Amino acid sequence: MAVASHHFLGIDPKLYRHFAAATLVISLGVAIIADSDNPEGVVAKAEDIKVQADRQRAADAAKPKPKLVDKRQASPRGEAGYYTIGGYGSPMDNVGDSGSGIIVPQPLPMQAMIAPDQALMARMSPAQRAAYLRQLDDQRRKLERQGPYRPSSAEISALTNASAIRSGSDNAD
């Protein structure tokens, strides 16, 4: 029948003492054997290392200190065509500065994207396809000249109401 052990993790404390004693005996034995070869040589080697370290410190002190320089080019134009008022590296939280941290959008050139109908082009002859692509290119240029589309207030109101209905709200907030 098994008997419950009262020792921590089931290991007798005598084993810990034996292990500690054996570790000390082995460590002292290795130290005596290693030190008995040439104690004067060990001291001379330590002095050589100290002299070399002193020479290195003197050489490092004689060298000019390197200068930290940032050679990156700072562009005033941020991502997506935005310019920052403060500029690169300026503080972002100046108290009392009226223009600090304001991002002003810059107009980007309008690029109209018109995708040709691939199924329709597959049924066309090469001459018809070239005429169709010229027509799409002319339409793209026309849209770029007109500028971006700005919805009217009635269209915005209709979109807002449709969004409110989809979300389950009675009216647009």
C-alpha cells in the first residue's frame, strides 16, 4: 500500500544536502587543480590584460567623437497629398499657436477610371475595339476636365435617409 509523503515534491531534504556537499567538493577540487599549474602566470596575464585595456581607453579618448547627423530629406508633402502647417519636426502641441497640427488637404489631380467591358470587347473586331477604346479615352478626358463629382444637398439627404432606414433608425441624425 502507498504511503503519503510529507516532503515537498516527494524528495527527502537529505538528498538536497548531499547534492550541495558534492557540488562544493567538486568545485573546490577543480579550483585547486586549475590554480596549482602556474599562479604567477595567471597574475602576469591579468596585468597584461589591464595594460591593453588602458591603452585602448587612451586611444579611444584621443579619437574625435562622431557627430550624429540626419541626412534624410524631409518632404513637406505628407501622405495622400497633405501638407502639414508646422512642417517636419515641428512640435505638435504648441499651446497658443493657432496653426499647430492642422493638416490642410491639397488638391490632387483628378484621375477618372473607366473600365472597358471585356465581354463586349471579346465580340468586337480589332477596328471596332480600337474605336471603342478611343471613345472610352475621350470620355475619360472629359470627366477629368469636369473635375470631381459633387453631390447636391438633395442627393446627400436621400443617401442619409436610405442609410438610416437600412440601419433600423426612424430618421437620420
